[in-house]
Amino acid sequence: NLAVSPDLKRFGYIGPPQSGVPKITVHDVADGKSVISENAFNALAIELPDADHVVYSAGGGQTIWLDLSSSPAKTRNVMLTQSSSPGVLASGGGKSFNPNGNELAISDATTSQFLGYALPAPQLAVAGDRGQLAITWGDRAALLDDHLRAQPMLLFPKGHNISALRWLTGETWLAQAVKLDTATTILTLIDGATRTDVRTNQPAGQLSFEPSTKLVGVSSGVAPEVYRLVGTRLESVAQFPKPPPYDRVMLYPVSPARSGGTQVIVSHAKDASTVRWVADPRALDKGPMMTIDGAVAAVDVTGKVYAWANNGKGTLELAILRDGKRIDALAVEKGTRGVWPDGKGERVLVTHLAGLTMYAADGKPAWTKPIAGITYAVWLADGAIAAITGHGVLRLDDKGELQVARCGWLFELASSPHPARVRSEPMCTKR
């Protein structure tokens, strides 16, 4: 492996191993004198970004810089945490360029920078206003338009991990994050540039909202609670009694005009799961209730509950429940995993081994699309559908036809490595 400095003043190479250890040697071109000759454990590739520096790859994701202007030569190790190749790709202008997972590491003798996507794929994806989709990864967030183009969203400062998000109205969002240095969980109401902390160290597993009543359900976790959005603040309506550690309590606000008067559906998963249809959100323990041998999968705006339940014949079915009764069942494919009703309570999306299926209002499949790896689906405000995968987002129309696909957002040069992406072919590159 031979390298020459850009000014043609020096050249270097990795010599044959001596006693099992490669040796790096650099010479002056003018007189052929050796500038440096030293052992370099696991040296794989060498570059001379300029006449005063040698950079080589040492395996294990390490890049070693040697400063030839000092005697003895100073060494700087650069550990590339996601390195996908043992070699330095190129050098020049006093910098080296290395692959680092799905990004490019650009280093000099003192610092490293990383060129890649701040949002490689969604950890969370939530419907916003006017067909927009909000996505997050770590402490970063972006709002995608109908072409999946991103505008950055500042929900929390650096050093947080966003764990829950819900659009409420206009520019108002409810978001939860963990502050990493103190492990503090913060639930915050964000209205444009105004931020109001709602509660701390009471983590929630899911956030729900019903626009007609302005009720917000803060579910699961240690303190399930119903709030009401009043102007730019949240007011507590009712708290569910603190559940045992392994119980799961979900609070789903629904439309009373469409559900026959129900305002909140309470799902309590324990040894025997219960579902309750509550008309008065101040009294979460009152209303028609039923016990199911299974678990709630989803709730729609009309008060229908989709639940995985034993049908009494030893078979698991996706039952449809309402007002304390089983009213129907959805004939879903074997291997169905996720269930997502639309915002009108008319259609349902399900994911399964064969891809994504939409069920019409009559309970029959309207279409199936063979899209692999969907983690969940989102109904958007303009009627489109966002199918979320480990790589990115596909935006479909309500017939299941692909409008646009996108993998990776917020391309930037940063001082620390970006998140790693799934190491398989993204659906954005498949034809």
C-alpha cells in the first residue's frame, strides 16, 4: 500500500510484517531519506493528507494519525464507532475520509466530523396538520410535507431522547422525552416557541387526543391521566389509580357524537383484561365494562375496540367490541401484527406477513400491498397513509398506491456520529 502527499514531497508505504507487525515508512522524495519508520499494529491502509501527516487504518474501526512535524511523531487515535470498512477511502487538503456506517467521517490531525443523516429513519412517526408527518430519532425531529421533504422541529434540546409525541391542534404538540444525563422524564406542551412542562418523572407509554372534546389521554406508565386542552395549557380531568407495576392502563378519548356518548375508553391489561366505556371523563371507573381473554389492539373514534381475544373455540380472533359487547370480528390474515383504524372509524389498516391490508367499512379487505418490514402505519389528515419501516417512510394514497418513498432526512455535517441505519437494502432503492 503506497501513498504520496498532495505536494509530492513525501511518500509512504506499509512494509511487510516483521515479527508479525507491519511497519509504516515515510521518505522524502527529494533525497530519499527516511522521515519515519515505525511499527504499526494491524495497519491496513495508508494515506498522506499532507507532507506533515500520515494517516492509516488499523482495523476495528480505528484511524491513526501521525504528526511528522514533531519528534518523536505525535499519535492521535480516531475511533469510528460504526466503521463499515477497514480502509481510509481517500485523503487530501490535510483531511482523511473514512466510511462510518452509512455516513462519511472527515478527520484531520485534531478533530473529526461526520457527514450523514441526523434522521436516518423514524423511531416515532405521528400525523400532523394538513397531511404532514412528524418523525423523531433521539433528540432530533422533523416535519415532513406531502413529498416527505423535511423541516426541522425543535422539540427538546440536545441530550434528550424523545419517547412519545402527539399533535393536538395548530402548532401545538404534546411531547415526552428523557433527559439522558439525569434520567428525568419530561412531558411538555409545545405551542410554537412556548414550552410548558406538564409533569416530570411520570413516564407515559402513549399519548391520545380527541379534537371534539379536547381530551388528552396519557396512558400506560405509572400515572395514567386524562387532561383537557384549554387554550395553551393542559388541565387535569381525572387520574386513574396508580396501577401495579406490571399492569398496563390505556386511556383512549373518543368522539361522544360518534360513540353514543362515550368520551373515554379505559383498557386495563392484567391477569384478566378489562375494557370500560366511560361517558363522564371525571369518573373513569363508571360505565359499561367487559372482561376479555386477550388484549386491546386499537380503538377508533366511534368507540369500537379491536381486541385480540379467544373466540371460545381455542382460536385467537380480532374481535370488535362496543359498549360492553362483542359486535363482530375482523377476518384478518394469519400473522397479523398491527391494527390502525382511520380517523372516521370506517376503515382499518393491518400489517401482516404478506404486507399491508386495508379493510373497508363492511369489514372486507379492500386491498393488500406486499410491503415488507412495516413496523406501523399512520393515517394522515389529508387521507393519505404513511407506512413506516426500519429504513424510512412510504406515502400511499387511500387505494394503497405509492406516491413517494424516502429514507433519510436532515443531511448535515456534525461533530459526532449520526445514528446507524439498518444494514440491509432500503426500500427507497428497490425497483
